[in-house]
Amino acid sequence: MKLSDLNTILPIVLLVVWACMLLLVDLFIPRRSKGWTALLAAVGLAAALGLTLAYAGRESTGFCDPNNPGNCMVVLDGFSSFQGSLFLASGLFAIAIAYGYLKRMGLERGEYYTLILFSISGMLLMAQAADLIVVFLALELLSIPLYVLAAFARPRTDSEEAGVKYFLLGAFATGFVVYGITLVFGATNATSLSGIAAAVAAGSFTKYLLLIGAALILVGFSFKVAAVPFHMWTPDVYQGAPSSVTGFMAVGAKAAGFAALLRIFITAFPSLNLDLVPVLWGLAALTMVVGNVIAISQTNIKRLLAYSSIAHAGYILMAFVAFGNPAVASDAAASALFYLVTYAVTSFGAWAVVIALEKTDGKGLEISDFAGLGRKRPLLAAAMTIFMLSLTGMPPTLGLVGKFYLFRTAVEGGFIGLAVIGVLTSLISAYYYLRVVVTMYMREGDPTTEHEPWLDLTWGLTALATVILSFLPMALFTWASGAVLKLF
């Protein structure tokens, strides 16, 4: 291994080493002082984030084939820096919403934070993967800690059930990815993304075998991003897992799945984009419709946000449909990255509010439990209102800007019908999102909420960011555009 190889993945190495050290240090920290473990985990994430931002603008490759230097296992570029920054910032928010929650629920165990670090390490590796074998390794590294975290509230039956469901269905989905990688290798005799692209460009590949392999990889990652019809695990796992885990899972796992899909389909399968357009069109439309329609009947806020997460996966999939038109492919990828940030900021804020209302006995998670919040905690209710408006796509929020970019890309790419479905399903979503707002301000109630400094800081910062960034979106979109520019 060369020093340049290590330098390419230095943020990942830093985070993995820090997680291993934290696992040992935690043994000497008393159970009543696990706040130190949380602090040390946050320090590790902050250090990795600083290193990732310092590497922004650099480009390098690592672990390359000596006989073919163009075939490398990992790559450092603008895309990996953008996604890495999102993952690490998500980790910091995940720790902030978990600290007080774990203590309140009697779940304060140091391994929680170590598992978060290992999962984020897998996400970082996913963003830098330049080979399908590395994609598979990254998928397992990010997923296995999440399986454990979903069941972290043992011996609570619903949490254990969530962990088992997530594990079994996750393993099933991973099988699709592995089989897809096998077929792609059989079609092109390569697993590196550049090698696959070179084989396709040279015409030395079996088209239908490659198409089936790409479709199977799409199926596997559709599970991770909770796209219909691979979404069935989502409501049960989101409801059963500890809320702090669900908040992290809703953002991190989804962003990592889309990071892999963007890297693979832009770099390795550009010639298949047109062939996959009907499949992606149907997948996006079905995900938007099913997610939003079923959310209407939900009375539990965690299940409502689960179906909301499914619907938003459909909106992001609109960008993949636009890849079929080369004229807007770059803007489509940038719109997807921009919307991932939009969803991350809004989702963490919404989950922070949910955690503030959740009681130690697991109650406080019905929408009816939000009644009277506008009177008792006006700032908390105002923040939740902002998040609901942003998820709907209404002004003055970042969600409106994110959906505008996605819908504009779909229209410019010639997929007007899909954009119309996106607009109509957004109107449907207004019913169940605004129902939460109506309950907070127009229903009588006396909700009990938690005052936790880090939790309050999370929903406060994300609410401000959701509004302020909606007036200054170009800097973020320019960064996203620069991140995908070199991929095409």
C-alpha cells in the first residue's frame, strides 16, 4: 500500500481508528458518565469533517491495478467530498439528538456511538467507491451497525422485531446487489467502474447481461432508499427502532444509497440510462404515489414520517429518470444532491421535535399528542411547522427550492408527465403534513415535552437553516453542480 493510497481514504481511516479506540476507552467510562463517550464520538466526527472539507477540491485515486492504473478501488473527488460532508454532519446531528434521548430512555450505552461511527465510515467508503467490490463492502459496513442499532432498545419487543426485520430484508436485498455485480462482471470482465465504462465504450460486453445486472443492483439499492415496491420494511422498522436511530437511518442510509446509485449509474452505466428510463420512471412515480397516499391514513408520527421518507425517495428518483436525456443529466445529478441536503436538514429537525415529545414509556408518538403544542411550546411548534412546510414544498422553506430544481430538471428533460405526478403528490402530502400543524395550533391539549440542550439546539439550527438557505440556495447548488461535474 502506497502513502498516496492511504491519503486518499484518510478521513475514513481516521474515523475507523477513532471508533476502535472509542470502543476501548468506553470500557473505562462509568455507565452514568457516557456523555464523555458521546463527546469523544462528536470530536472524531468533527475532525473527520474538517479533514474532508480540507480535501475539498483535491482529486486522487487509490489502490489501483499496477497493470492498468486506470482501474482503481477508491477515488477522492468533489462528489465524495460533498457526500462525505453530508454524512459526517448527519453523524453530528445524530449524536446531538441521541444524547439526552438515550439517557431518558435508559439506553445509555457507549457502544451506541461506536456503531454510529462505523456506519458513517461505511457511508464515506460508499461515496468514494470506484469498484463494485468496494461498493459491496461499504454497503455491509454501513448496514450491519444499523441492524444492531435498530434493535438497541432491547428487551423492548418492537425494537427487537425492527432489528430482525431490517436484518433479514437487508440481507435479502444485499443478495440482489451481489448477484447484479456478478452479472456485470460476467458481461464486461471488470468490476471497477472505469473498467466497466471502458468495456461498454469499446463494445466488448454482453448488453442484456449487463442490463440485467444493472437492474439487480438498482433493486438492491432501492431497498436501502425505501423505494416502492421495496419499501415494506420501512414503517415497521422506523416505528420499532429507537427514535434517535430512526432519525439517523432516515437520512444516512437513504443518502448513502443514492450516493452509490449516482456514482454507479453515472460512471459505469451511462449507455444504459436510456434503456432504464421506463423502469426508473415507473419506480419514481409509484414511490411518490404510494408513499404519499398511504401516509394519509397514519396516526402515528413515526409511521407518517416513514411513509414521508418513502415519498421523498420518489422525488429524488425523478433525477435518475432525467439521466436519459444527456442535455440535462448533469443538472439532474446536482438536483439530486441538493435535495439530499434539503431532506437531511428538514428530517433531522422533524425527528428532533418527535424526540422532544416522546415519553419514557414510548407514548407521545400519536399525532393527537401534538395537540396544544403551539400554546405550550410556541418555538418548538413553530419549528415543526417549518419542517412540515418544507417537506410539503411550500415557501419560505428549503423544500420548495429542492422540489423546484427536481421538477425543473424533469420538465427540461422531457418528462412532463412525471413532473405533474410530483406536483400532484406534493399537493396530497399537504393534507397529512398540515394535519400536524392544525393539531398543534387548533386542538386543545397539554403535551409534556423535554428540554434538552443538544436536542433544542438541533431543532433550532435546522429550522433556521431550512428558512435561511431557501433565500440563499445558489451557493449550495453550485457546490452540488461542481461535485458532479467531473463524473460526466
